Amino acid sequence: MSKTRTDWTRAEISALFELPFTELVFRAAEVHRGHHAADEVQVCTLLSIKTGGCPEDCGYCSQSSHADSGVEATKLMDVREVLQSAARAKDSGSQRFCMGAAWRNPKDRDMPAIVEIVRGVRAMGLETCMTLGMLTQEQADQLAEAGLDYYNHNIDSSPEYYERVVTTRSFADRLETLENVREAGIAVCSGGIVGMGETREDRVGFIHTLATLPRHPESVPVNALVPVKGTALGDMLSDTPPAKIDDIEFVRTVAVARICMPQSMVRLSAGRESMSEVTQALCFLAGANSIFTGDTLLTAPNAGDDEDAALFAKLGLTPLSGAEPMRAVEAA
């Protein structure tokens, strides 16, 4: 197997986007089959363990204290409650349990509970992933010692477009947290959001940033913006519908990500609930091999377990080896 490239140029990535659609998807499918089982998809569950009240001003986020989205701030969930949710996720066939807290960064007083949660979820045999905002090196080391498998910290968009989406932290801040996570020995989950009014060149820059990291993220979530009324981007795009990315361009983005980061799990994330089965099938063909299942993603709607199980059956897909078959679970 050839060495994974980390020296992609923007011109090369742009040329991939410009390929005829069927040729691009074909190439991406070939790359996918060279590194992954073509009919297997990783099934993950995402839980908001601390919702709302985040001081960041991310324009897409309903949990920002700058948004008028109606999301109320909560305290960090009780450890036992989180572990009960993780157990239900495992019963439903999830392989990875992802937990998100609406913080700019975790406080030192929160770390003991976070560490206990990581250890408890891992003890169930689930992969663990957390997204808690920016991390210091010491905090990353604590999470590594607890056994955290993955840390999610999205770069959101290209370096050039980023400041139009977020002003309370810099793009460099994002990269610094990724470096701290890598230094601690935790696998990286990092992707972004498309359909925020950015150009194709921004999507090129987004993939270029991830594909030229010293080591590619092990997971790359590709989200389609879910516009939420009361957020900066939700209000803007409600007035300018053409800014929304079309399905073909979304699939192109997935395909280019797969070609440039062949060994990564490319996750079809937010926005999937509004995609047709055909669009989702094209994404899987183009190299997406991970999804979130369940009815919600933090505060955004998501396709439910029953719909996902039916789609998998229709497409002949199976959960990634080692996971139990997908089945719906009654809400607690």
C-alpha cells in the first residue's frame, strides 16, 4: 500500500472538484475499496452532555449564548445518566459513543466527572469520543490517561472563510487544540460544515487544511448546515436560499475528502435527515462510511434508528464489523 499523502496542493484538490461527477465518484469509490470494506458503515451515537450557554459566537450553532434560538443552558449531566444513555446506544448497535459539551473549554473542576464518564463508557466496550471545546495540553493528557479514544474538534471551514463564521476564537486556536490532542496520543476527529454560504474554493481550502496535517484525522465529519432560526447563519440563509449547497456539490465534497484522506472514516453527519435516500446512497458510494444514528444530533434533528435500519437494508449495508446489528430501541 502506498504511503498516505499529506502534501496535497490546493490546485490538485480543486482539480478533483472539477472532474465530471461520475468520474469523481468512481475514483472515490476505488479509493474507498482500497482501504475499507465497501458495504460496512460505522454507526455512532451523539449525546449532548452539557447543552447551551456557550460563550462562542459560532454562526451556525443554536447553543451559542449569542443566538436567540430558544435553547436553554443546562449543567453537565450526571455521570450515571450519561452511562445509561451509552448503554442504550450500545444496545441499539452503536460502535462509538460521542459526547458533546457546549463549552468554550472545560474548566478544571469539570475534569473529574469527564474522566469518570470516559472510563465508564469504555468499560462497556464502546469507543469513546468527546467534544468539549478547546483543550490545554494538560487536559488532553488527562483525557488520554482516562482512555479517551477520539477527540472531536472541527475546523468548520477554510482558513479564509472561518472568520466570517466565528469571531470569538481563531482558526489557529482550532489547530492548536488538534495538536494538543495528537501530542496526548488521542485519535483526532475533525471536519466541518458545508452550505454556510462559502464558495467551492472554501471547500477546497477546508479539505486542504485537513489533508495536509502531519497526520490525517482518523474521522472526518462532513456536515451540511442545518439552518436554525435565531442563529446568525440560520437567519442569513433563510433570506438567501440559493446559498444552500446542492446535493451534487455535497456528494462531490464527500468524494474529494475520501480521495485526499483515504484511511479516514468519512462521516455523513448533520443535515442527513433532510437528504433523500438517493443522496445518502451516493455519499456512501463516494466513500462515506460512518453515520450518527438516533433522533437528534446535540440539538439538531437526525434520521432515527428505524429509518437508518431500513436504509441499510435497502442498500445492503451493514454496521462496521464488531458491532451488533442495528435495531430500534425504545426511548427511556
